[in-house]
Amino acid sequence: MQFIDQAFLEVIGGKGGDGIVAFRREKYVPAGGPSGGNGGRGGSVIFQAVDHLQTLLDFRYNRSFKADDGKRGGPNNCAGAAGADRVVAVPRGTMVYDAESEAVIGDLITTGQTLCVAAGGKGGLGNQHFLSNRNRAPEYALPGLEGERRQLRLELKLLAEVGIIGLPNAGKSTLIAALSSARPKIADYPFTTLIPNLGVVRKPTGDGTVFADIPGLIAGASQGVGLGHDFLRHIERTRLLLHLIDATDADPLENYHTITQELAAYGRGLPERPQILALNKADAAAPEELEALERELRTLTAAPIFPISAVTQSGLGALMERVWAALEARGTSNGDIHYQRNSDPVGAEN
């Protein structure tokens, strides 16, 4: 499945039905008068957030959505039927922008949440509406109005409580595979992961928390270098960042500074987001070098630091206890993103 997190499309509300000119012609009604009904209102285009979609792939092939037109009015003061609304399913976490002004139209986070993105046109008035003492037989009616037409840009931001960040080859995909049922592609070369991977990690209480493995962060990611600029948006909604550092790298401290600087350059609240540092591949690092790295990091940050090995799964128990405690301390302040499902964890595969 392709991961598409941006899309451009056109939405068109239905045209309102025309009012009509009609007069009553009944045998026992000598002063029948006008009886043209009003046209029906045009349908609206409505976005609805759903759980079963994870990407905006559908909008790559279908870029125009139009609601039904309203029906014209009828005789005997009968109003025309309203046009049916066009309900379009979008993934939870979709932000809707006006493509021309870049103004935010809405943010669909909660399952079932709806947003009207193109209102239908108002129906025209029939001639019965214009009856007055001065005009006893109006012979005109109004046409229905056109519905709204908009060019939209959709942007998907994953709804995950924990974002796993780090340089390529830090072991993010290995970690999310060890913690959940996600099965991302794992290899020993940089940029193995080309799309964000989601996994649901079970708490001791049985409910689950969504983790997102964010790929491609390198120096310059906030300015569009590499893949990071495309995927930094996916950690905007997270409540906690799990910063993975390769303890066996030639310069782990420089790697830490690189990611920290990219978060600061991107902004949007990410530099202030709580972090937990995990020194991955601790099983392959010399103990004295690992201790020295921890000491140096503690002079740079107050974030808790845990040596772990995603491959052997050592240290993961203590790390996850701290993650659960941090999330509990912050509460569920990020909207409806706390899953409680009995189904298998959700994972995105490459």
C-alpha cells in the first residue's frame, strides 16, 4: 500500500433547484392564484473521519467531488427535493486547507467527525412567493444558486501518542517491531524506511498506545533535505518523543545535536515536546564508552536516558515503564488517540 499524506482536490456543492411559475386552475377555486413551488437546496460535500483509512491514496485517483443538485419546484406550491449530500471518507488526522489562501478549514481528529467543505446552493423561489396586493399574478420565479466550489489541500498527520525519532539506521524500525506487531522493512543501510510505520504497543493494563516510527530525519530535514521534511508533520500531534541514538556510532553526541537542531528549526511545539532518550545497540557498545556517553548527555538534557538493545530486547522493560509513566503524567490531551481495542496491533508494512 502506498503511503500518501498530501492531496489536492476540488469540491463542488450541488446547485439549488429552480423555482417555477405556475397557477392554480381548479374548477371550484375561482381565484386560484400563483402556485409555483420553490426549488430544493443543493447537496453539500461533507468530509467524515474514519478509522479504516490510513492514507490519502484514494484522492490521487479521484480529485473532484460534487454533491447532487436540488430539484426544481413543482405546481401546487410543491417544493423541489433537496440534493443528496456527498459524504467523503478521510483518515482520522486529516487537516483541510484552502489551496489558494492556505487557510485552515478544519481538522478531523475524532472518529465520525464531519466537516462541510462545500455548501450546496440555495433553491430558487417559485412565483407563489411573490404574491402581493399589487401583484396578484406574478409571472416570474428565481433560479437556484450555484453551490460552493473550492480547491482544497489535504494533509494527513498521523495520530500517534509516541513518536520514535532519530537518524537513519538508529534502529527505529527494529524497536517498533520489537514493541508491537508492526513488521516494517529492516536492513543495515540508511533510508531503509521510506514511510512512517505505525504500531500499537500494549500496556500492562491491556489497552494500546500508538507509536509512530518517523523516517528520514537528517541534517537539513526541516528545510526539505532528505525525507524528514515530508514526515516531520507526523510528530506534531505526538505527546512524547522517543529519541533513539545509535550508541555504536562514531559520534553519538553529534547525532543528538543534529536531531535536536532539526526539531528546533521546524518549530511548531516540537522543541518543547517531552523526550526520552534511548541509547540503542548498547549490547554492541563498550560499557565504559556507554557510561561516558550517558554522562555527557546528562550535561546537555534533563530527559531520562535508557541504554537498550532493540535486537536483544534488553532494557526495553525499564524504558516502557518510563514511557507509560510519562504519558500518564501528561494525560490524554491530544484528542481521541488513545486506542482500546481487542484486535491485533495495527502496523504499517513497507
